[in-house]
Amino acid sequence: MAQEGDWQLDVLRELGQPDGLARPAEPPLRLVHPAPAPPADPRLGLAGAASGQHLDPPARPPSSAPDPRPAVRTPRDLRLPMPTPESVPTLDPRLSHALGSPQHGDSMARRTGRSIRKLTASAAQDVAEQTRIARELQQPVTTGRVIAVTSIRGGVGKSTVSALLGRTFNHYRHDPVLTLEADAALGTLPVRMGAESVRWSCADLAQILTPAMQLTDVTGYLVPVTDGGWLLPASQGHVGAPLDIRTYRTVTLALRRYFAVTVVDCECLPGEVARTAMDTAHARVVVAPTTAEGVNGTRLVLDWLAQLPHSALASTVVALTANSPDLILDGKAAAAHLRETGVTVVPLPYDRHLAGGGPIRTEMLGEDTRDATVRLAAEAMQRAVRVR
Ligand SMILES: Nc1ncnc2c1ncn2[C@@H]1O[C@H](COP(=O)(O)OP(=O)(O)OP(=O)(O)O)[C@@H](O)[C@H]1O
Ligand SMILES: [Mg+2]
């Protein structure tokens, strides 16, 4: 097996990132030191910065200087075992046009109050904590790590949490990050990640991927996310055959070769694919709504995880989400009930921007949401790298 550093360098070289220092253009979720002006991210150029243009060859620089990047073989150049599917918009254009301006997660008064407090408070402790978290998020990996996100019920925030985690890893890490949708039931992940259209799905890739492929071949089938990283949807947005365990295993195993971190947005438990994903992932995130029934059900899932081999519970984190501003269950009591199992619980606050639906824009998230997301990502990463 290749050495740890070589594995990552090889991948970065394929991407045309010799030093891997390209930064996403969007402001950081929580930068410890302000980054220098970001260079254009070659990963976006790889398949076109606009979402949904993932079949086009990379845009060449306008200068006459030779492009150091390897030529990308598009799916058209490869001998595919299937015809190229149509590109399908993730939202009906009439709905896209009807989308209003997204709300910021924090009210204007809150944002102003925070800025004033920041000017007066000592930031030393904050910086130390941020440095620690950034270090955890940037830990090197020897082989691709898979982090599965699931829940006991639908509609509690799995796709939202997956999108937040995918973006956070992508922001902090210099190696490739994939967010994979393993929920074929008309999932919302592509919309939440800002993809305008989708073409290739998990089931397609299960037939297409071969060990001889390079990263640049593989990314031709993925949706580039606007602020970096890639997305693989579960379906083309219509009701189709559900994802089966074999497809899931084939795709995740094959893609682990190319991506340092894969975040998997799973179906609900106890679905077969969700159970397989939970069992085979390096770390797990269970999303629990802050309701009595949600916390009660999640506790049962944690008890089930405690019985699985490979210390499944020790590599699990709970994201305790507040999907409504009018919760009646006490958040502290809910977290304490779940922590009795020994699991780490990260509360994810109610956020107006997330509640509004549509594409998630990192700069519109409330500050508490950003902090919680980064903490959740660091906790998951710490567990994922621990597993051999
Ligand atoms: N922290 C939050 N604050 C406010 N609203 C939230 C938060 N997290 C999730 N939501 C809202 O909860 C709803 C469900 O979220 P999401 O689609 O992510 O759930 P899901 O578990 O993936 O659902 P499904 O089971 O249908 O796939 C969405 O409308 C989302 O905007
Ligand atoms: Mg979902």
C-alpha cells in the first residue's frame, strides 16, 4: 500500500494541485488565521464551476502556456456499459424562479451585538479552541474515511447535516471530499448542496467504476459543488429502484480510493442500506430531533449500536437538531438522556437559514450553527481516523 503522504499527493497531483493549497472561494466557516486571497480552485475548473456541467471537459486557461493538468477523459471517451443519461434539473425551473432571498441564520440585531462583544472580549481562548478543532479536521488519513449520517425517522435533518459536514470537510481539508447520497427516496441533498442538475447516480457508477480509472475520470461523473468538493446523487430525481446493499458497497469501496473523506447521507434506520452503511462506516453521525419521541427512538438506536462489533458506539456522534424554534423538550435533558449511553452529543441549534430550505449558503448560517457544525465534523473525523 502507498505511504500515507504519497497517497494524498498522488490524488492532489491528479487534480492539478501540486501543493494542495487551493482554498475554497467562500469565506471560512471558522478560520483560525485569515487565508490569503484564494487562487481559483482548479478542482472547479476540472469539470466546470457551475453545477450540473459535469460532463464538459475542463476549461483551459486563456494564456498560451501549456496546461500542466492531465487531459480529462470524459465519459464519452470511455467505453461505457450504458448510454449517457440525460441531465435532469434538481428543481423545476418554475420553483427555482419562485425562490426568494434566503434569510440569514442570525437576526440583524444578533449579528450587530456579536460584533460589538467580539471587539471587547479576549479572544485567546477562542483561538486556542479553533486551532485544536482545525487540527482535528485536517488530520491526515491513510485510506479514505467514510462517515455515515442517518436517523431513526425521516425529515429530521440528515441531508442538512450531511451537506453541512461535506462543506466543512471540504473547507478545512486539502484532499478531495465527496458527499454521497445513499437515499434514493427523492432525497434533497443535491438541492441543499446547490446542484442545479444531476446526471449520473450511484447505481450508474456501480456499473462504470473500474480500478484502472483515475480521479479525473471519476470526477467526470460527479457534480462539482460550487464551493468545492463533489457530490454523487442517489437518483436522477425521479422515483426509481431503491439503492441496494450491493450497489452501495461497490460504490463506496471503489470511491474510497479517491476521496479522503466521504460523507454518506443515508436513508432512515432500520433500512437495509442504512444498517450496512452504519456497520461499514469508519464513523457515524446519528441525527436526533429535539423531541421526546425523537430522543426516545434515538436512544434505542444507540443501544443497538452498542451491541455491534468494532465498537460502533465509540465511533458514533449524535447531532441533536432543533428543527423548530418552538421546542417543548428541554435540550439539556435530551442531551443528557442520550449521553447516558456514553455517546458524544453535539446540539445543532435552530437556524432560520436552514429552516427556509433551498441551497445552503455557508455565509448565511448563524454563528452558533457554524460553530456546532465544525465541532460535529471534528468529533466525527476524530473517530473516523481512529478506526484501522
Ligand atoms: N438546524 C436546523 N434548523 C432549522 N431547520 C432545520 C435544521 N435542520 C434541519 N432543518 C429543516 O428540517 C427539515 C428536514 O431536513 P432534511 O431534509 O435535512 O431531513 P432528512 O432527515 O434528510 O429528511 P428525509 O428523511 O426526508 O431525507 C428541512 O426543512 C430543514 O430545513
Ligand atoms: Mg434527506
